Amino acid sequence: MALSTSHALRRLGLGGAPGEAATVAADPYGWLWRQTTHAPKAPDPEPLRRTMRAFQATTRAPTQKARQAAMRAYFRDIRPKLRQSLDTSFVQGAQSDIPFVERMVWFWTNHFTVSAKGKARVLPFIGSYVDDAIRPHALGKFGDMLVAVAQHPAMLIYLDNTISIGPNSRAGQRNGRDLNENLARELLELHTVGVGGGYNQKDVVELAKLLTGWTVPLGPKAPQTDSAFLFVRRQHEPGDKTVMGKSYAAGRVAGEQALQDLAARPETAKFLGRKLARHFIDNDPPAAAVHHISSRYLESGGDLRRTAEALIEAASLVAAHVRPKFTTPMDHLAAAVRGLGAGIVGPNGVQATLAAFGQAPFLAGSPAGYPDATADWATPDSLTRRLEWAVTAAETAVVTDHPLAQAQAIFGDDLSPRTADAIASAENPTESLALLLAAPELLWK
Amino acid sequence: MTLMSSRRDILKAGATALVGAATPGLALARMPGEQRFVFILLRGGMDGLAVVPPLGDPDYARQRGGLALKAGQGAAPLMGPFALHPAMPEALAMYQARQLAVIHAVAPPHRTRSHFDAQNVLEGGGVRAFQRKDGWLNRALAAAGAELGGGLAIASAMPLAMRGAKPVASWAPRQAPALADGFQERLARMYADDPILSAALDRGLTIKASAEGGMAGKMRPVRALSLAANARLAADFLRRQNGPRVAMLDGGQWDTHVGQGTLQGRMPRLLTDLDNAFAALKSGLDAHWRQTVVVAVTEFGRTVRPNGGNGTDHGFGSAAFVLGGAVRGGRVVADWPGLSDRALFEGRDLMATMDMRRVLKGLLQDHLKLASAKLDHDVFPDSGGVRPLDGLIRG
């Protein structure tokens, strides 16, 4: 049995744009595969530099009071701009020409979760995080993505590496400061080999030592620099370290090597393979699918383009065993935008709408990010919120075409008679559109 | 959980939150006249036979069966065979004061049982669905020019009738989104094959109802019926010297397929809301009521005989109300076709004997003084053969 149009479009892609279902139906495999040949644009370093300069300026004020005032003013200024730009990024992403690649960017962004929840200082760096650390590597090497993420100010601030000081470093000895294990732990537990991936507490500590000195140039004493990443040797723990059986000398490059080594481990291949299969194929993926993806990852040295190919192949391989998956709020909203345009989001904007659904972007409660399984999202409360949104969005959208025609254009042959009937028999155009937004075809992927 | 702040908050803040193009009534070269015009579209297909039952029609009781009103149940006699449902005392008072007229057996010029198509025809002013991308009321505003002043729609998105070249404002009533009865029913049907969605829907709605039923101060009431509240709002705007002269209101939930009710239940609740809306306009417009015309129409009526769910399905002819201080009321205007089996449209619906455009043209011509050439060509394209209904306006 071949890969179904619906699986390709909705679970590997982001839903159907009008008329897209027909295109994909002709060759779902080819449609996906062609997207993996996309050549990513080189990232633009300027936005991060600008953010860095502006943020640095607030931290340089001479007194504590002045710094606090400057910080407040800065956040007052950027919050609405940030909300706007994240909303725009979401809409653009949802309408991407290469939705499979875009979905992978979203997947990796959740895999490498950063959150501003309770940590406002992460906020200014979020835009750059996706554009500079994740997106350029989505079809590149996982190891490179890992290093880029671990050296990005968003992650360094989020997981407290800026305050992790080698106890035997000059700074450590002077101030009695110590390690913070947060980043190291999550790198092992969530990002690479995974829980049960064969590491122990000692490995966590050793990795943390390796990463000391990896920080952000902020604060009154920080050097004037355009770079967003700073390696501060006086904070770096001297001496050799051993992580999962491999030895490393002191220094920044050793830390980068350690991350590349973690990326290349079979445990990482297995962990990532399982996660990819769960997200893109099935909540409980057949072992054959996981194995297919993991082995390709491993033999290609963590090449994500090759891994993406394996993912498509695996999806085809086990097509007969694939069961419906309930959409996450992001899936649902993205599919609505892709099918009906940016105007469908409603009066509250993307951020607030997704927050009301329980999936506030970049505000996850833990570094594990947002879950993926049907059981997590197909709950009564979750559904009620989606329905309330459907009503609100339908009331404020301008209905330019019969929602039934729109449903046919978006879902193609997947449009069920029941859904078509409900939409057609609605009392007025608004209710018709609300039913489309609440349709099982949009709630399941 | 809240997606929008309540209307009360917005009004408290003094914000008028006008969404859409121009603020009505300002920056006009000439002061507008004092005529007000309110267009109410009752979406869903209002059952004209329930609102203005022809009790004196020999076939009424037999055809309507369980939905028939009987003598002594409080329906007030109007004229001829017609009576008014007891849930509309304000309308009755206006009728008796000759400020309200009923038009019966009327429908837009397109026989369709699709809400969407029928509303589109009614609002577009054409004869086929999706013939027009703008609405007759917008074109009327354009034809009237500065004398008429601006238009206002009380709606979240601009309804088709008010869309077009002339800038019109809209004010979105803000309240917590209601999951109205009709919507819930259709959702349940749409999810019927899906055990997970069905269960989640059922449970979710139960929780929502109990959470909001028990609300004291924290959560907003979820009211599916709010035409009266919107009417009050419209009146607020319309009575201002610098405000709009023309308003459109949207009513919903008239699609009574199941459990329509006669003296109790959904239909009487809807009629109470409509009655309150009429009263709200009258009291809100105050001194301006003398020069006001309100017209309330629906896209089609409903089947004469009840269906298996004690409700009715989509029909054809229905009733309309024309009311206001400027109206020559106290009568029922109808070319009554009767309810015999032969007289019914397709053996099931009240036949429509009047094109709704006749009513609208009559009001625009006599109340707003629009020229017949403009009515025949611009406002209702190619309607030269559709004669305006005379005599609806006093003087």
C-alpha cells in the first residue's frame, strides 16, 4: 500500500492549500521527496547582531536601578514587535511552498525547546533562534544544528549556562561559583541520546564542565562585541573531561567536538528515529519504521536530508499500519491558515490563539516542549477551545466563497459526506465556516 | 479561557471600536436628513406560519398538526385570518397603534432551500446566488448620497447586504463565543462516525454549560440570542446627530429543525428576543422613531407540516415585519394563497406570492426617497418589472 495523499499532505506537510490535494494525489512520495532537495538560504547575521546591541545597551547602564529601567523600557518596546513578527513567521510558515521542510523546522524547534516562561530575557532571541540555529540545518547535519543551538543566546539563557562556572576556573575560585547542570542534562536527556541512552550522572557533570564558559556577552562588564556567543576562558573548567567514554581536553573546540560525538552515537540515532516516527508516522510507530530512519541517520553521519528521505520511505513502508493522529493546536491553526488564508486566525492573533489552546509558542512549561500524542490533545476541554475559536474566527472572517467549495478545494477526495452535509446545511455562512474549521478533516491529520 | 473581552468592558471604556472603513456621519458636505432605516435579517429561515399564524385559514389546523396554535392560547387577532403569536406583546401594541404592518407569503426571488444561497440572493439584491459581490443596502446608501448619511452594521464581519463601494462601518458586539443550539446539533451530526470526537464534544459541552451556568462574576454569560441587545446598541448609534442613519442587524438561530415549540420552547424564545429588539429600537430612537422604518425579513419560511422531530424544514414563503413611526401600519399585506394541499409549493411549503424586493423597493422609494430609476437599475439590478409595494409609509 502506498503513502496516502492525506498522510503526506496533513501529517508530513501542514495541510492542504486550495487545490493542493489533487497535485499531491498524483504522486505523494515525489511531492515530499522534491521538497527535501531544497537548498536552504544562508542565514542573515544582522538581525541577531541588532538584537544583541540593543539588549546589551540595556545591561550596560551604570547602576542597578538604571539597568532595570532600561530593561523595562526595552521589553515594553519589543513585546508587540515580537508578537507581530512571530505571528507573521507562523503564517508564512503555514503557507510555505515546502511544507514538509517547514514541519521539520517546527519539529526541531520543539525538540530543542526554548521558553520565555518566567524568563523574559529569552524573548528577544527567539526569532533568531529559529532562523539562525534551526532552519539553516534542517536539511543539513544534526551535529551542526546541535552546536548552533547550544551556542545560541536563547538556549544559553534558557538553560542557565550563562551562570555555569567551572569550580576550578579562575572565576570559580575567585567567586566561589559552581556548575549549573541544566544545559548538559537536557542535551543528554532530551536532545541526543535520550533517557535510558546510557549516560549517568557523572556524564552530566562532565559535559557541564565542558560547556562552562559558553555564554552570552551581556552585563555591565561584558566586552563590546557583535557576536552573540562568547567563550569566556576564565569561567571554563580546566582539565580533561570524559563524557560517555570519550575524552576531551579543555577549551571551546573540545566542547563542540563532544556535541558532534553525541550526535553521532547509535543511541542518538535510535532516540531521534523514534521521535521522528512518532511525530510524522504514527503515535505508536512500527519498529520497522523506526529502524529504517535510525539506520539511515547513523550511516549518513546524522545527515538530516538523508534522514528525511528515510522518513518518507518509512511512511510508505508502513502505510497500512498508520492510524489517525489528532492535531496539535499548531497543526490545526496552520492547516486552517494554509487552506483559508491568514485572515482565518481571528481577532486575537496567532500567539494568543495558540496560548488559549494550550500550546503557546515559546512558552512551554518545560524543556521537553509540547507533546504530540492524540491522548494529549483529543480531550473535551481542548476540543471545546477549538470550537470556541472556530466560532470566533468564523464570525470575524470575510466569507468570500461558499465554505463547502473551500472544503472541497482543501480536502479533495478526503472530504467526507458527513462533513460536506454539515457545512452545506448550516444556517448561515458564518456557521458554515465554523463547521469547516471544526471539521474532523482539520482536527485529524 | 477568554478569547475576547466583554462588550460591557468595551462600553465602559467608552470605546466604540468601529471596525471597518469610515466613521459614519462625519465629514459630510451636507447634513443628512432625519430619516432612519433599520434592516434586520433573521437568518435561518423564520417560520412565518408560527409568528403570524393564519388561524382563520380552513386548512391551518389540519396542516400544522402539532404545531398549530388553538383559539384561547393567546394569539391576538390581527386582520382577516391572521393572528400574532402571544410571545410578541410589543409588536402587538405597535400593530394596534398602527405603527407595525405584517407582510405575509413573501420571499426573495429565488427558490432554493440552501440558507447560504437564499441569504446571498436576499442580501445581494439579484435573482441568483453569487450574482453580486456587493449588497442592495450598500448600493442604496450610494444612490442616496449625502442626504442619507452613513451606514452601520452591528456584526463582527461586514454582512453582504452592506458590502460595496460605499464605506460602511461595523461594530462587533463582544461577548464570549456562544456555541449555539443549531451549531451544537450540526457538530454532533458531523462527528457521529467519530467516537473520540463525539465523546469529547459531549463531555466538553456539558462542562462548558455547567461552568457557565454557575458563573457569578467571573465568566461571561453565553447567550445565543442577543438580537435585542444588538438592537439597543444600534439605537444608541442611530439617535446621535452625527451618527449613522442606516443600520443592519443580524439575527440567528431561526433554523428550527427540531423541537420548534409552540407556546414554549425555542420558537417563543426567539420571538421574545425579536419582540424585545423591536421595543429596544422604539425606545432607543425616542424622538427619531417618528421618522424611522424598521424592516425584518428572513431568507425563506419553513414546511407547513411538522417533521419527525417536532420541528420544520426549509420552506419558501414566510412573513416579514415593517414597523416604525413612519409606517402606515395596523394591517397585514398578503396575497394569501391558502394552505390547501394544492396551494402549497411542492406540496409542502407556504407559497410565496410576493417578491421581497417589492417591499424593500417600496420602503426605499417612499421613506428614503430614492428615485425609481436608481432602484430599478442600481440598487436591485434588472428589476424594472418588480413594482415597489406602495402605501407602507405614512403621509
